[in-house]
Amino acid sequence: MPAPLPHVTATRFVLPLREGGSMPGLVEADDDGMYVVKFTGAGQGRKVLVAEVVVAGIGRRLGVRVPDLAVVDLPSAIAKYEADEEVQDLLDASPGRNLGVDFLPGAFGYDGSAPPPPDEAGAILWLDAFTANVDRTWANPNLLLWHGRTWAIDHGAALYMHHSWPSKGSRPEAFAGQRFDASTHVLAGVAGDMATEHERASALLTASDLADVVAQVPDEWLETASGLPTPDAVRAAYVENLAARLAAPAAWLPTREGGGASGGADPGPGTTGLRRGRPDWLDRR
């Protein structure tokens, strides 16, 4: 069994980060660490936290740099010391276990001036294509430069198939066949050969690896309902969907023809109209 995510307790809410509607916050914890905390009470719900854990875990296995994660226990008393009513409401709605992302002090947002090497860019592009993460465009790169290296952050938009659970049920064949438009991806113009990257990446991910990644998600973040009655059943659904997609790369792997890693021109910063294919629920952030 994989080691569980580290567990810390929040001691101080430092400030809200208002770039997105979900409003994560910078929090100090009892291990003297600082975390960007994504709250269970935010409007996007707990499935976003599941996506963060799963995609970061897969990325780490592929060698993609992702910040360390932790479960941050939020005492209810913290909310009463917050003067901002909107923040206080969010903290009041999020007692208990929340997701903490290790804060990278001094990191810069990615602007394309120092792109990662082709193999590293290809690994990030492959990760996003595999997990159906549509939220890494020039409109919202979700990449940081820290100590001269590229770090991938904010994966809550991935695995969007789980937003149809349980109304449509878990349909691995549908997720496996869902195409991925790489033409708007922020690293499409610098990624290396994706067929080579797929051969490398797929060799690193077995069903057991995927199960180990999903096992790190706390039970209370795994929403259960008709057809998915227990946390273990929900975990099995994630593994089944991911394994099915891994086995069917022809549907989603970026190629040189039509919207692939080398096929679409790099749109560059400032290009408009890059939200094509972005699911409606994501625009409610």
C-alpha cells in the first residue's frame, strides 16, 4: 500500500488567493510549512480535490514536477478570526480535511520565455492528454517557474468524467474514447515526439500504479451515491476509467496531424479564443 498523504493541522489563515472563483488560501500549518489550501466547501466540490491528488500522483510517477501535497485539517475556530465575510463563510463550510499544496515561495508564472526541454514538455502534455485536463492554455497556463525548473500545478479541471457520476454512471469506454484537443495547450509548440513519450509513460503506469495513486484520496472526498455505494467502489471506478484510457491512446494521444503536439502552431501569450473545449462547469470557478 502507498504511504498516505502527510497530515498537518492549520494554525493560521494567512490570505486568500482570489485568482479563481474557488478562492484557495495560503495557510500556515503546525509543521511550520505554508500551503495553498483548496477547500472542501468551495463551489467546485470535492471531486476537484480528487482530481488534484490523482493527477499529481500520476505526474510524479512520470517525472513531472508537482508540488508536494498534504491533507490539511482545518479547525473550525480559525474562521472566527477572519474579518472578510466571504472568506469566513468558506472557512466555516470547510472544517476538517482539506487539500494542501506546498507553497513555492518566489515562483513565477510561466510566460513562455523559458520553456522546459522537449522531453519535459512532452511529459506534461501527455499527462494532460491522458487525464483530459483542458486547463493549461495561454489563458491559464497553470505552470510555475521555481529555481529555474517548470512545475505543474492546478489539476482540478482534469478527470471531468467524474462530474457525470452517478447520473450517467461510470462509463470507462466513453472516457477512453474522449478526444483531447492539444492545439491550445501551452506547451504544444515545444513538446517532443508524443509517440515516444507515450511509450515511456505508459510503461510506467500499471493498473497497480493507478490504484496506488487513487488510494491516497481520503475517503470523505470520494462522493458516493447510487451505483457507487462505497469509497472503494469509487476508487475502483477511477482506476477502471484510467486503465481503459491508457489502453486506447489512438483516441486522445496528440499527434502531428491536426491539433497534436507538433501539428498545431504554438499560439503564444495573448492569443484570444483559447477556451475552446473548456467544460461549462469550469467557467464557474
